Amino acid sequence: MAVDFASWRRSETAPCPSGGAQARKQALAEALAAGLLAGPAVLLLLALFLLPVLAVFVIAVTDWQFGARSLSFVGLKNFAELFADPVFRRSLVNTVLYVCIVVPATVGLGLLIALLIESGPRLRAFYRAIHFLPYMATLAAMAIAWEALLHPTIGIVNQTLASLGLPTPNWLRDENTVLPVLAVIGIWQGLGFAMVLFLAGLKAIPVDLYDAAEVDGADATLDRLRVVTLPMLGPVMMFVVIVTALRAFEVFDTVKILTQGGPAKASEVLLHTLYVESFEFLRTGYGAAVTVVFLFIVVALTLLQARILDRRVHYS
Amino acid sequence: MTFGVVLRDITKSFGPTPVLRGVSLDIAEGEFLTLLGPSGCGKSTLLRIVAGLETQDVGTVSIGGRPVDALRPKQRDVAMVFQSYALYPHMTVGQNLALPLRMRRLSKLQRLPLLGRVLPGTRALAGTIARDVAQTAAALEIDHLLERKPGQLSGGQRQRVAVGRAMVRQPEVFLMDEPLSNLDAKLRVAMRAEIKDLHRRLGVTFVYVTHDQAEAMTLSDRVAVMLEGELLQVARPRDIYADPEDRRVAEFVGSPKINLIEGRVREAGAVDVAGTTFHLDTGLGRGKAVTLGLRPEAFGAAERAGPGVITGAVRLLEHLGSDLYAHVDVPGQQAPLIARLPAEDDAGPANGGTLHLRPRLDHVLLFAPDGRRLRPAQARRIMPLPLREPA
């Protein structure tokens, strides 16, 4: 929320004809009240977010191991080691690939489903609900269900493929299929979220605009999309893209449960590397360096997207 | 006479709710016709049916002599101005104006963002489009706004852009759905004059929807009064006011509202009304109920009570500068009568005082209990009275 602090301060210190002392007293009381009201949130933010981030930055330049009683400053050694490490590089590339599959597919399919639901009056609530269910479900539990579906011999996916005479890959144990399959699960999970936001965005488009477009001659589906729907969905689109990208960068549950980064690091992703280094190998300093890189990417991406999209997005 | 728009027996229901009940209307080419009625009377739906944005359940629409029922809005050669203006907020004013032309003149391929520009012919067409947009913008004096987005414009400017977008492709029929109701009162009066002027310059058919009687009266060649999905009367503005066909028309048009007084026929040529007797020919038999409609300006002051004089207590006086409206409580009447009196009359009535009013009998409108206008042979009058703005 944008708060106009400048004008707030002005009004606070504005000269009062009925006595400066009283005005000052009132201003003080207001400031105190503001502090009290914002206080709990600020404390929580500090304790749960800012201080841990600071701690991560500090640990990243040390050789601390989880549980160790001593640590020493090592400078950027962790980072140097990191970027020389083929596992980390693989993990970085995999994560970027995963995001590049998940974001366009989630946004595109979410929009498509939202448009389909919005265009037909029948069973809207039903379609909305079934597409939103995966988002509500616990991903860890759903991952196990997916594992059963994708089982190389008794899974329904391969049994169906086999009955059609098609090849039956071992989806989660094959270097070539594992990342796309994880991406499909990610898309399946995030689709409902994108769809619900797009539905809300579609509802907010004034019907008059479609009428005007129809009278003006833009009545074909693609013309309507280009003239009215997509531009008017700009702000929602920006939000969905950013949130989906951030969630995709954070992919962890499915990897941890289904593949543990395998086979041969083909599904190793940043958060999984971070987890393994920090909590399995207990190399906390090294893990913190991975975290710093991860944070850097996420923040940079957010800023970049906000900047690019903000310029092309119309806010009415 | 050639007809711009012809509607035959248009019927439309939304679910179980009937919105239009068999509306037939002939609108002459080049005519300015206003659909006037309260909200929910179906006037906007009728306009949308003419535009092709809604489909009628029954009935036919022809524009320029050709049936258009099977045609989509863009094929009907109509342009529409919406109450909300419906400008594309992400496009500049120039792009807004150009869109209808781009959609008509450029092929699907030529409209593509990058490829379109290099296709043969696109550049020449884009040139003609830019020229037409510039011409329209100049005519509406919005040429300095072409680079701006609608969000940066004032209400009046947006309204002009909306009109411009309708005008730019020179349609056969202009449809306007309450185009002025989002403007403030002062601007509304100014834009009213501009729309009238626009109609004169373009000379094409205008169908204009409004609930504002002042707009309807000042702009139109003819006014079609609608109520509950029916056309009650289609006539010139002054006939709508002075010669209404139906009690509901008389009630809807005119501000302050027409006074309606219940009376009973005493004998041929005499009606008992509000404690007095009027010498009026109603054409009805003895003892029949009749409603007298009296516009506020149909009263004159009388010296004392007597036959043909209504006497009551002044409840409220409204000085409007040029006029004085007296609200008078009359025994046996639910609502007070409102009479317009000359304002300069210093010796006029006082609040709470008694006022004697003598209606001009040639100004009385008679209505049957079912709301139908009664026109006995002798009762012919025209009221050459000025229209006024609602106070």
C-alpha cells in the first residue's frame, strides 16, 4: 500500500493557530499510536524475515557447519566453489528450464480455461472447482498420487500407453523425461490459481467494451482477445506471471518426494541443492551461499518483470 | 418518405421477464428520434436490438430498407455511443478513432502487429485511415488529444472521442445510449447543443436513448415515450408535452409534474372536482369518473372562491427567479397541486395562506380511468408554452 508519508508529516507539523504545544502533543500521540499499531507487524517481519536473511548473508561468508561450535570467515570462497561445482550449475540450468516450461504453460492454459469457463453459462462452478482443487491439495500427498500414476509397470499412464502399443518410459527415472514430467505436475498444480485470477480479471472487464468492439467490427474471437481481453487483463497477467514464476523457482516438494534430484542430477533444482547441502551434508555455509544466489535470482526476476510489464500494462 | 430504421413488432424477454412487448416504430432517414422513458422501460434494449448487440425474440428490424435481422453489428452500418463511452483504455485517442476503420479496411493479415506493416497495400490504407482520423478529430476539436490515453481526458473530452469513434466511419445510423448522463449538468447542456449541431451537419439518422426529458425535448425531431416495454406515444416534442395520448405520458413529461385531479361527471358539460364544479364537456355519462390533467402553468389566480375555482392552503412556495411555484393543499386531494404563478407578483400568496386558483379550462387534459386520453369534440386546445429545464 502506498502511504503518502510526505503529506502526512506536513499535516503533522503544520502550524496550528490554536496553540503549538497542543498540536505537538497531538502529533506525538499520533506517532505513538502509529508505532504501536505497526509495531507487531514490524517485529514479526524483523524476526521471521529480515534477520534470517541477514543471517544467511553472514553465514554465506563463513565455513560454519550445522551444529558446529566454531566458525571462521572465509570470504567468497563458498561462492567460488559454488560456481565451479557442476552439480550446482546443473541445478541452476534445471531450475531455469523448469521455470521456462511451467510459467508459459500455466499462464497460457490458465487463461484458456478461464476464457472457456467464462464463455459458457453451464456448470461454471463445477469447472472452477475441479480446476482449483489441485491448488488446494497438499502437494506432498499429490506427489505420491502422481508417483502411483507414473509407476513404470503398474501405473495407469504406462498401462494406457502400453494398451495403445506406445513406448512406456520410466518417467521419473529417465534423464530425458524427469524434468518435463515434474514441470507437468507443477503446471497441473498452479493452473487453478492462474485460472481463478484470470476469471476475476475477466469479470472486471466492462461488458460495454465488448459491445463497442463488436460494433466497431472486432467481433472475431482473436480480434476480441487482442482489442479488449488481453489488454484489459494486463494487470492480472503481470501478477499471475510473477507469482507463477516465483513459485516455479521454489519447486521443491515434488523433487524431494519423487526424484531426490535424480537420475544423475537430471532433476536437481536450486532449493533441493540448498536443502541437501545445508541439512543432509550439513555444510551450512555452502548452503547459505546457494540461498544467496537463489534470493538474488528471485529478487532480480521480480524487479525485472515488474519493470517490463509495468510499462506495457495499462492500469485504468 | 424513405425510412432509416423500421422496427416491426419487436418482442423481447429476459427469462420470464418481458422487456419489450411488440414495439413497432418507423424512423425516417435523417431523423433525430429519441427513446424516452424511465430506467427499466426497455429503451436501451430496443437500441441494442437495432445495433445487433441483442437479438429480438419476435419481430424484424430494417435499416435503410434492408432487413438486418441476420446481420452482425459490424455489417449493419450503425455506430453506437455508449453511456460509459466504452473507449479502449489501453489505446490512445488516435488508436481508438482508427480502430473501426482498421477493422473495416484492413484484412486480417494486414492487421497483424509486425507482419501487417510490410504487406503490400497496408501503408497506403494506413495513410487513408490516418487522414480520416485527423479529419474527424479536427471536426470535433480533439486533434490535440490524439496522443493521449482516455484516462488522461476529462469527461467531456472522452464523450467527444466516443462520438468521434462513431463518426469516423460515416455510418448510416447513429445510436446513442444515454451519452450525456455521465457528465455534470453544465457540460451536459453544452454537449446537448453540440450533438444537435452534429446531427444537422451529418444529416444521418440518430436514435437517441435517454431518461432525461430535457434532452429528449431539446434534441429530437420526434420523441418516442416508452414505459414497461411499450411505446406509449411517438410525436413531436411539443405534442408529447401539450397533447399526450396517455396519462402516463403526461405524468412522465413535464417538470414539475402535471397535476392530476380526480373528478366525477355531474351532468353533460359539468364535472365535480375538488370541491367545485367545472364547465367541461367530457363526452362521458353522468356519474362517471374522470381525471383532469392540469400543467402547473394552466392555473391563473382568482380573487375569491366560487364555481370553477380551486381553493387550498399554501404549503410551500418555490421562488425560481423567473417563476414562482406554489404547492397547494386542496381538501380531498392526496398530493398538493403545483401551480406556476408570475414571480413578479409581490402581492402574491404567503406560506400557510389561502390561495384561489382558476384553471384555464382550455388547458385541461381529460383522462379516462384506464389512463386513455379523452378527446370530446369541443375540447381542442394547443398550449404554446415554453419548455423549461427541470429545477
